[in-house]
Amino acid sequence: MSKDHWMRDLPSELRDLSIINLAIPGSHNSMTYGINSKSELSPDAETSIRRWHRFFPCFVRRWSKTQSSGTLEQLELGVRYFDLRIAQKDDKFYYCHGLFAMEIFEPLLEIRQFVDTHPEEVVILDLQHFYAMTVAHHQQLHKDLIQFFAHRLYSTLDGSLKDCTLNRCLEMQRSVVIIYRRCPIPLPLRFWPSYAWPTPWPNKASVKKLQSFLEDSLLSRQPQQGYVSQCLITPTGRYIAFRLFFTLKSTAKRVDKKLQPWIQEQIPGPFEPKDEPRVNVFLADFVSLKDGQFCDWVVDLNTKLLDQLGRDRELESTEDVEK
């Protein structure tokens, strides 16, 4: 079932919560679906990737693509958080992951059109890594992004992330949040810095170690921050060498299957510094697997939040009566 309006369809109580307190599906290396047979090596390609590409370019493509569905399909599946890696080439900006994908504004136009026709949805763009970019390139990209999204940006000028509720964004006509990490120059006030939305990288090649990492790292989350749980493994050269005829998609299927119980037992929502931190964004490879089941698991966590809010209100009422 399409989830292109899932934020709109949340109960009013949840639309009055900050987006950092909702469970939100995200896609890892979101734009790698644009990698094709004509894609050239990008600046982030490691030495081993460059060596493999010389003799087996199709093999490198198989392990560079982490998504098979386009931007619009991801949005319709429920993805509201996009993980973006950007490289510069000939003064133009492209998405990349070992190989170049498309120019950056092609998919961003689809996102802009989507939020304009779905005004009650909010999309988070996480510009994670930059390659082959000078200070002048960053300045140009800042300018281009601000002009492109214009009034749609919910920025640091509009309040804190805790103030960023779906209802408030609708009222203010804000529909896009941009996180801009690792910037070598002062960040424009229209963007959010890395520390506002931590995204710890697991760098694990086994699902068991990945789950332990997700549990441990979540404990570091602060109540005023967004937070990303990266539900994916990072294949090592050895891992790939023993799976020459496999793909990253087959690996993603296994990760989803083994992590499903952990994901479905999580609870989003606000918490106090003394409380156990709660989840927010979940990131995965190949979010379109099995008709977007990963997105379904994450969005459905918000029903738990509604139950929790009901219990909290009952507890407050009981305490008031006792007083």
C-alpha cells in the first residue's frame, strides 16, 4: 500500500510532536539507483575498487548500488530521509558511491514537486559526505540549494528541531530539512549542522555485531537531537571476495530478515535526559524489497507512540488526583 501521505494520516497528537520524535524510514546512499553501465569511478572510490573496476566494472556496479528504486518510488514507499553523497566534477555536482550517479538536482526536483503536491509531508535531506570539493564549491552548493528550495526550508532561523512538528511545518509552509555535514566553512543558517542529527556508522560485516552496535550507540542520543539508526552492514573486501556471485541486494534481504524483530520492538517518542533514549530515523539498503516492508515496519512504530502518549496522560491524571 502506498505511503505517500503517511505523515498527513498520523493522528493529530503525533503531528504535534517534533519530527525528531517520530519513527521515519530512510534510504542509505539514496541516489545510487542512478549508477549505470556508463558510470565512471568517482573520487570516493577506494584503491581496491579502482583495481576491480579495471577488469570487472559490472561487479563494482553490483556492490556500489544500494537502492534500485527511484526517488519518487522511495517517497511513495514512505521514505522521508535521504542519505546523500556528493562529488564535484567539472564544476558540476553529482551523487556518488564509488561510481558517479546523476547530477544532484534531477532527483531534488522530484522531491520539490512531491512536497509541493503533498504539503503535509516533510522530507529530510542529509548531505553526508563531499568529495573533490573546494571552499568555492561548497559556497556555490549552499547558494544553489537555498535558491532551489527557497521558502520550503525549515531552518535554524525557524526554531529548534524540537519545535519542528508536522503541524507547525504545514502552518509555516516548510517541508524540507537540510543537514549539511563536514562543511569546511561556516554553515548558512538555513542548514542544520552534523551534531543536530547524529548518524553513527556501524562499520560491521555481521548482523549480530550490527545489532549490538545499534543498541549501544542509541544510548548516546540526547533528547534535543534527531538520530539515525543505520540498519545495514558494511561489506569488507574479504566479505565480498567470498561472495563474488552475490549482490548487495541479497545481503540487504538477509539483514532485513534478521533485524526485523529488533526494529519492531523499538519505540519512538520524546524522552528525558534520565530516560532510555528512543529511536527516530532508520536507514536501510534497498528499501523497495518486498513492496517496501522496511518502511512499513518503521512507520508502524508510530502507533506504539500513540499508545504510549495515552498511558502517559493516564499516569499524569492519576498523579494529579493523588495530589
